Amino acid sequence: MIIGSHVSFGEEQLYGSLKEAISYNANALMFYTGAPQNTIRKPIDDNLLDKAKNIAKENNIDFNNIVCHAPYIINLANKTADKWDFSVNFLINELKRCEKLGVNKIVVHPGSSVGISKEEGLDNISDALNIILSHNINVNILLETMAGKGNECGRTIDEIAYIINKCNNHQNLKVCVDTCHINDAGYNVSDFDKYLDEFNQKIGIDKIYCVHLNDSKNELGSHKDRHENIGFGTIGFDALYKVATNKRLENIPKILETPYLTITDKIKKPPYKEEIKMLKEGNFDQDIFKKNYDI
């Protein structure tokens, strides 16, 4: 199983990200190259990058299973001149940072069509991607499936297919499927093969390059996008385990973005080591967090 989680990218950059992932017994990971809410970015440190490559090799972590996530402030759907141009240019710079790091996947939220029609928003996303892809940076852009909260684009397979089909260059344009998001969008994760069948018909399973493996706090079709810990939400452990072990996606990274555990008002702990353990063993333990933390 290729499984990991979101990890931090701090002073030690990708080297620190890998150390954190290894502490969770992960063989995959996802990070932001800076805070997801802003555009402040430090230069890539070559010495830390060398250390990252060495520790990845020592722990059998393939760089193909390392994923970057673009910041939330990018919105390719709204062509308000300055903001749209900013989003396009910033994403190009993020792609270049990934290329320097040797990371070939970056997940992008398609965008939100505020004040315009959904079709206009989808067209704007395709226009932006055509500009970005024309730079021929050797990094795959993974459009993330969205819950449909507010004016989000990319809620349905049809919307993702529409964006892709209007792009001139498909070679580096892929998809990240988020289980919480598709549940909240109205797709039943318990019948994940049915979802994959439709995806394959309209886009092609070969376009799926990452899965965000998350339970949901919400009922099917709620359009709310609130993640829950594996097995403790409305999707449930059995359905998520079947996604994690689905033979049609066995060679792509599954990334956990589940909530930190609240130990006290001031202390929160990541749940990833325990969740990865349950998924690798195929056994849900209702009390796994209580056994390890005083909660």
C-alpha cells in the first residue's frame, strides 16, 4: 500500500517533511512549499534537498509518491484581471519549485466561480491551465475533485472532464480524487468501483495520480467539505479500506488529510501513524487513539 499523509514543510524543507512522514511509517507524503494561506516562499536550500534525497533513498520512499499541494489562495475560475493573473503566475512559480525539488505532482483546487456562471468559471480554469501548461514545466497538475461548497468548480466528474477537454495539452494534466469531497458531492464511496467506472468512461482512470483518503463529518451530498478521521465519519473504515486497496489504483499514493486529535485546549496530535497502521492491517480499532493519547 502506498500510503502517507499531509506533513509540514518548515525550516528543514523537504528533508523535514520526509522525517515526519517516516515517523508515521509512511511511504508517501504531501506538503505545501509554504503556508497554504499566503504566498510567502523561501528559496529551496540545495543542501537540505540533498539530505532529503538521501533519507528518501535510505527509507525506500519513491519521489513519485511525494505530492505537493498548491495554496488555497489560487483561484483559476474568476477572471478578475489582477487576481486571475496572480493565480496563474503564482502557480507557474510553484511548478518551478516542485521541479527543482524533484517532485512531479502538484494538487490544485480548480477554483470558485463567484459572481459568474459555472460554465464561465470552468472556461476560465481551462484558459488558465492552457497558459500554465504552455510553459512545459515537467510537473503534473492534479485537479482535485471538490465537494461543491458555495461556487466551487470541479464537483462532478463531468465538470472535471469539461476542464480537461478544453485544454490543449493533456500530457501533464491529471486528477486527485478526494473521498470526503466526492462523498459530500453526492458520490457513494461505498460503491467506489461504480465511481471509477464513470470516471473511466468520461476521463480515464489513467488520469488519477493521487487519492486524498479522508472520512467525512457530513452526510452524502451535503456539499460541506469537513474531513473526519478514518473510520469515525459517515463514509466508514470498510469503504475507505476498499479505496486504499483498490487494485485499479494500487500504484498511486493515498494521502491522509484527516483532523489532528485534540488532547487539550493547547495540545493537538497528528493521527496519521495510527490511521496508517489500521489501513495497513485492514483492521479498524475504535479505541486506537484512546490507547495512545489521553482523550
